[in-house]
Amino acid sequence: MLADEKFLTKPLMIIYLTVFIDLVGFGIVIPALPYYVESDSFRATPFEIGILFASYSLMQFIFAPLLGSLSDRYGRRPVLFFSILGSTIGYLLIGFAFALWMVFAGRIIAGITGGNISTAQAYIADVTSKENRAKGMGLFGAMFGLGFIFGPAIGGIMSRYGIHVPFLFAAVLSFLNAALLYFILPETVDTSVYDPSKVKKNRFIELFESLKDKKFGTLTAVYFFLVTSFSIMTYAFVLYTIERFGYTAEENGYIFTFIGFLAVIFQGGVFGRLVERFGENPLMIVGSIMMAISLFAIPFVSPEFGGLSGVLSVVALLAIGNSMASPAITSLASKVANEHEQGKSLGMLQSGASLARAIGPAVGGVLLNNAVNNVDDYTVQRTFWTASAIMVVAVFIAIYFAKIERTGAVAA
């Protein structure tokens, strides 16, 4: 009982707030950024918008391990503090930008400093016992979900007062968070015992080495294609609703909030019961099929066919499918990974996902852009149908994994 009472300490609460604010900032950008850079001030093409989305995730992929290593050497507190200040600068650059290169610079800076998630995870590991570690990481995941619910809604609402306002609001949130960290968060690392010999290999090398294990490599491939497909949708959806429905940033913010709400409810309550009844493999396969169907269906929805009800229906199918497949893959990966390398293995799974979040919008930017740098019905079709095709690949790989696992179980 005493351990339960001491679990939610002040440092842990601050770390959870840090993660929440990071994801709120990320969520704010989703509905607001395409409108912002399409305005007369920047006139960005769909391709350039795709690269803007991709640049953030690419910087996270590259710099998250570096920030993690710096936190081992110099402490969690200074790395978290300066990285959050960096996010503040990134959002301010975007909010006050008068040229497109400034928006790119702001996104790159925000992506570099947004790689502090691994440092936040390390802090949680520092201050929780082994018994409470799973609970700590579970709440960490919940902050992700909550941030994705509130971020798009805040971004949509703030856009009423000017399309640049959501970015300035995100900057204020980040600055207040940095101040809170500076004055309250204690250090957890003894930097005097830092061992340079334990510095990790290059992240690309580690990622490719992890693929040598047949089962884990297969799951990593499923997750990579799933996240690539979902990232194409995340980038392209706002531009699709602008072109088809004339939706505003606020209206898109509510739709993404709806997606986040469904994901949190499903993963928090329904997923566990489904796993007990069916197991992870069927959920991974069925969830991937649901995502493929929903992505294929999106281009058919228009004001004349389906309207808002149609939009909400297809994104609900997508959200539920993703909420079945993604946690099922993570759970399976934790089971097939070596018991003493759980952290490393799951870290590699997330590395692949980070790379996918960079590749997805870049691919989407090429597909959604027509010859005159606009979005039209044909580019919408080829973009979402490509995302659907990628999910079909994920389905077949998931079926293959289920087969080799079943074969291994029978042989055993």
C-alpha cells in the first residue's frame, strides 16, 4: 500500500506533464500546419507540406538516441530543460515566420528537441521500482493518448484567433513546462559514474541487426509498414478535407480529437478483453485489415456521398483497427524478444516506427501533389490507395508471422 501511495511522486508528475505537453504540441500542428503554410504568406505545395511533416519525425529519429546519451553523461534534468526550451524556440519560429524556410527551421528545431521522449522514459526508469516500472510506462503511454486528444482540439480552437496562434500557444506551454522543470525537477543521474564504453551503436546499425531474429524482424516489418501507412493518412487527411469538404483547421481538429478519443477508449478498455479471448495474432491481422479497408474507402467519401457521417465512419474504422493492431504488435514483440533485452528490442521497434513517420509524409507529399502543385481527386485516390496497399503488405506479413509462430509452437 505504501508503494502505491509513493508511486505518483512530484518528479513523476512533472515528467508525465512533459510528455503530455510534447504530444499536445505535436497534435496542435496536425490540423493547423497545412492551413498555415498554404496561406498567401507561404504558398507551400502539398509536396512541401509533406516534407515539413517528415522533417520533424526524421529529426526525432536521428536525435532521440543522442539526447538519451547526453542525459546519461550530463544528467536528465539539463537535457530535458534545454530540449524543451528548444521546442519553445521552434514553435516561436513557426508562429512568427514570414518565409517558408523559417517554418522548416522551426519544424527541424522542434523535431531535434522533441527527441527528449527517450530521456523522459529513462527518467521514469530511474525513479520507479521494478515492480512499478510497467505501471510507470503505462501512464507514460496514457499521456501520449491524452496529448493526441487535446492537441488537435486546442490547435483547431486556437486557429479561430489566427492561423499562427496555435504555434504561439504551443510555445507558451513549452516555456512554462521548462520553467517548471528548472525549479522543481530533481536530478536522478550520478554523472560521475558515466562509462563511455557503454555508448550505443549507430541507430541504423542496431535497427538492421535487430532484423536478424526471424520473429522479431517480421514484427518490426509489420509495424514499420503500419506506421508508414498511418503517417501518410495523418499528413494527407487535412489536405483531403480541405479539397473535398472545405473544412477549417478547427473542424479538422475535432476530427483528430475524435480519432484520439476512440484510440484511448479502445486501448484502455476493450483491447485487453479481446486479447484474453482471441490472442494478439488475430487482433494484429484483423486490425491491419480494418486499416487497409478504411484507407481504401476514404477517397470515395465526399459531400455528395457519405458527408460528415461517412468521414467519421471511415476514421472510426481506421482508429479501431490501429488500436487493435499496434498494441498487439508491441505485445508480441515483447514476448519474442530476449527476456534480458526487452528495453533494447522495444526501442528498436520504436526506431523503425520513427523512421516510418518520416518516410510516410514524404511519400504522401509526392503522391498528393499534382502537376500544378495542387490536390485533386486523382491525387487523393492514389495517395490513400497507396497507403491501403502498404497496409495490405502489412496484413500478409502479419499472417506469415502467425504461421511461423504457430509452426514453432507445434514443433515445440
